[in-house]
Amino acid sequence: MKIKGLHHMSAITANAKKNLDFYTNILGMRLVKKTVNQDSSSMYHLFYADEKGNPGTDVTFFEIPLAGQTYKGTNSISLTSLRVPTDQALVYWKSRFEEFHVSHEEIREQAGRSVLPFTDFEGQRLLLVSDEHNEGVTGGVPWEKSPVPQEYGIIGLGPSRLTVENAEETDELLTNILGFHKKGSYPSETEGQPDIVIYETAEGGTGAEIHVEHRTDLPRERPGRGSVHHIALRVEDEKELHAFIDKLNENGIPNSQYVDRYYFRSVYLKDPNGLTIELATDGPGFDTDEELEFLGESLALPPFLENRREEIESRLKPL
């Protein structure tokens, strides 16, 4: 039983059309799946990733048009990082952000890597991280039709940051249940706060880390547009997934039990601070119902929703 690294993250947008423009035309990611939230089919669920939608490269969004403002705070998935191949890529991205008026900070060092913090149009907290000196889980391959040159393209998910009140119980979940180990730490950006702790799994590296920030000086986050709903971690296959479900049940960890998401199989669990973490299999993949060449070009529905296609499409605004 081994968590292989990060699988995807899912966040909230209030405007799918603007979201699509930002993540494809500005960030240069590929829309690999245009579908709906399987639990609420009136809302879009958009998946952006590398050329094939490889596990560990997906950034996904649920559209909730009436989503309010995010009030930032603790007990949140407070930062999502995206991997780029080199330090030089960050220089390219800083220039690109200036060209497209994307809010960003300066390139700086974090935990021995060069990083570039920025936000999307809804304040989604993001960070580009350089893989220049990375050793560990390999990244994906940027889409050849991307508006961003391939040598600078986004190659996958980097570390997610969890900001929590109860760091001890999060530590126990990550290490004793999910099999992560502490790798190190780096200073908080907020003066007087504890160092941020790095947890690593499997091959390690930027594609296999979770960073935990302990904060007791903040109110609980009130999520809305621009907040992260959950992160997902990679497991090899259904056999591994069922082994983890057994382990969760044996240890009294609240969870959804087995869920078939069609493109992968999952279980959802709650961190002691209320954060949602998903374990998801590497397959079957996004080419299950579409050819690789045409990923994301039409509305894809899992088989159990296909008989409602006309009704579902009538409720969605064309992108």
C-alpha cells in the first residue's frame, strides 16, 4: 500500500467561461475533460492537465455561479502549486503574467526551489515551482498545441499546502494512515509563526509532497469562489484503493467508501480539521470515452448520466 503522489486538486469557480480562458489561454493547460459534477449534474466540472491528462497533472473546477467570496483562514487547502521544468521557465512566466495582467509576486526561493506565487482572476492561491533540481515523481508532458512554449509549460501538480489548527492529528493521518514521512521544513511567510512542515511519499519530489502550516491565529476559512474543495492522492489501482478503504475503516476514519468516478475510482475521507482528501486510482483515464486527439471538445457524461444528456445540456451555458 503506497500513496504514489498527488493526483488532482478540485476547486470552485463562479464563472466557467472565464475559468476556461485563464487556464487554457493564459496558463496553457489542456482542457482534457468537459463534464459535470456527478453529484450535482447542473454544474460544470472542468479538468485541465497535460497532453493526456496523466495522473498528477490535473487541476479541476466545479462551477457554482452563486459562489460567494472566499474568506481566507485556517482549516483550508490554502495553496496549490504547479510544476514547471526549469528556473528559466519562471522568468518566462513572470513576463507572461505581466503581459496578461495576472497578479503575482516576485520569484523567490522556498525549501530549496525557485517559486513564483500568483493568483487567478478569482483569487485562487497558486504557486509555480521549478523542477530544475527535482528528484522524484516525474512530471507530465505539456500539450503541443498550447499557447505556451513546451519548454516552459506546466508539467503537473506540485505540493499542496494544508493550513490547519490541529497539526498533530493531521500529522498522524498523513504518517500513520497514508504513509507519508516528514522530509523537512521551511520558514512561514508570516512572521512569528511555526515553520511549514514538508511531508513526502513514494519517490518524493515536487509531485509527492504535502506541506502543512500550523496556524491558531486565524479564523476558519469560509470557502467560496477561488477556494479549493479537495485534493486527491494517487493509488495504483482498485486493489490498492480497497486496501486503503479497509485501513480507513479499521482506524475509524470517516470516509465515503468506494466511489466510481468513471475516469478513476475513489474514496473520500476527512482530515481531523475537516479538510476533504480523496484517494484516486491512476486509471482508467480520460481517453475512456474520447479519443486522445479530441479530449475536452464535447460534453462527456458517464454512462449513468447519458440518458439525461438532453436535460443536462439544457441547463448548462455553452462555454
